Amino acid sequence: MLLSETEAYDFLMSVVSNAPLGILTYTLDGNISMCNQLASMHLQLNQSPETLVERPLTDYISHLPNLHSVVSDSVNKSRQAFAIPELSFENGTYIAVNGRKLANGMIVTTHDITPIKTMQQANVTAMLRGQEKERHRLSKEIHDGIGPLMSTIKLNIDSIKNDLKDDIEKNTMLKFNAIQDLIKDASEDIRSISHALMPSALRDFGLRSTLENLIQKINQSETVKVSFYFSGSEDRLNMYTEIAVYRMAKELINNALKYANAKQIVVQLIRFEHMIQLSVEDDGKGCSQPILESMITSGIGLQNIYTRTEALKGTFIIDSSEGNGFSGTIEIPTE
Ligand SMILES: Nc1ncnc2c1ncn2[C@@H]1O[C@H](COP(=O)(O)OP(=O)(O)OP(=O)(O)O)[C@@H](O)[C@H]1O
Ligand SMILES: [Mg+2]
């Protein structure tokens, strides 16, 4: 049985309206020719599909600059296929958008990937929490197990040395002193490994004073001057947020010390009512935007910061240009 043109159109419209994806088509001059409820909802076009037909798509997507630019390009230049793997919206949804060429325009499909994103974030959060728990366990084991053992060895060696006769051979005495120094070095190493795994100061005194301490130590030994500013409430945060912010601050400060060749590093920690903001800014050599993109994938430090902030539903923004320093700003919701 052959369908009439109207029947074929009605059939097509009913398929489009009931499709499990958002579907929107636009003509060669950029006017919407078809749109279903899901597409309008996913892209937050705030219009019923019928009112959108024959209107320019770009008029309705100015709140989505990425999509706006690819749609404008697809109208003005060749109709290139496009894919935006992830558009994030203020209401917490994530939408994937794909554009394909049609004979007389383009078809855009939208797909709600919020459940997948939420699951990914939950996985990363669980992994990071597991990692922190294990670090805590190891730190405790080293601190409470090997730490006291080293102290006992040191006490015994000291006491043997006291018992030695004054006429002991000079060579033996030198060996003894060397052993004492080695034990002292080993004890200090063990202590700093245990602290790096889980800074006990963080648990006992919180983020502000642990960062202050870290910066004070850097200022004692490095030539660069690090300043620290804090404002807002000193109420303790969730332990995992405190650890994450501390580790991210350490990474950014470390990077500035390693690469920036800076004279000054400014670390700011600001507690807002529902958010904590950390920024680390240096006046070093910085880097240009294109180089920045490749840098982000060259090491794992900055990538880890992206993963951690994403898992905590926060944001991480890098601002840098050649010769103008480097700044990293992290914002994490605290509720
Ligand atoms: N403050 C900075 N000033 C200039 N360049 C920087 C700065 N911070 C990072 N970079 C550049 O960005 C790159 C990536 O940094 P990232 O922390 O991700 O990796 P990394 O420090 O090289 O290695 P790691 O995995 O040990 O952190 C660095 O190699 C460096 O070239
Ligand atoms: Mg690094």
C-alpha cells in the first residue's frame, strides 16, 4: 500500500515525536524545519516544537555558545557533520549533541547522558575515596609501626655508643657516627612519607593551617616568595573535600615551583557560603593557549585536578599566557 504525501508526513512526524532521542532538523538557510519535544527540552529552547518551525535555530541557542558556533558554521560554510560529546546545563543535566548532513539541511540529535555522567562521577568519587582510605591506612601503619621501631633502634644504638670505652678505635667511632646519621635520615624519610600519604595536620587542624604550614616550609627553603590569603569561615569541611583541596593546592604550588621560574606565588583560599575557592597564581613564564592544551595532557598532575574537581561537581579553570604567569582556580560546592 502506497502512502499519500500527507500520510507519509504524518507517519514521519509521529516517529519523530515518539523517538527516544531529541531530533531537530534545519534547512540550508538555518531555519528549523522539524523539532520534537525532547530536542526542545534537552537544549532548553523554552518553546514548544510547533512555534520553533521556520524560525532561525541560532536565535534560540545563544545560551549554548559551542552549539551556536557549529550551527552557524554549518549554515554559512559547508554542511559539516559535528559532534559535541557533552553540553552541561545549570540544572545539572548533560546532553550529547550530533549533527549530520541531510539532502536539504542538517539533522541534529540530542541524547541525555546525565545518568552515564552521574555514574562516572560516582565511580571516580568511590575510587578517590578508596585511594584516600588506603593512603590513610598505610600512613598509620608506617607512622605507628616502623616509626616507633626506628626510635627504638636509635635509642639502642645511642646507649651502646655511651657504653663504649673511650679508648675505642677512631675508625669504629666514625662508623658508629655514620650509622647514627643513617638512622636519623631514615627516621626523617619515614616520617615525611607517612605525612605525604596523609598529612595528620590536615586531620587535626584543618585546611587553612595545613596550607599555611606547607607554605611556611617552602618559604624557608626556596628562593621564591609564596603568600597565602584566607577568608571566610573556618568551619571544617567534609574530610574528602579537605584532602582533595589540599592535594590540588600542593600540585599547583609544586608545578609553579618546578616550571614557572616565578618570583612570587600567591595562594588564596576563600570560603563562600556554599562553595570553596582555591587559586594558585604565579608571575612566572606562563604558556600560550595552544601549548596549554597539549601541556594538560603531557603530565598527570593537571589531569588529576580536572578529575577530582569533576568528581566533586566543581570546576577548574586555568588562565595563562606566554610571559604572563599561570593561574589555576578551583571551585567546589561545599553542600
Ligand atoms: N605554573 C606553571 N607555569 C608554567 N608551566 C606550567 C605550570 N604548571 C604546569 N605547567 C606546564 O604544564 C605541564 C603539565 O603539568 P602537570 O602538572 O599536568 O604535569 P607535570 O607536572 O609535568 O607532571 P606530574 O604528572 O608529575 O604532575 C607541565 O609539564 C608544565 O610544562
Ligand atoms: Mg605537576
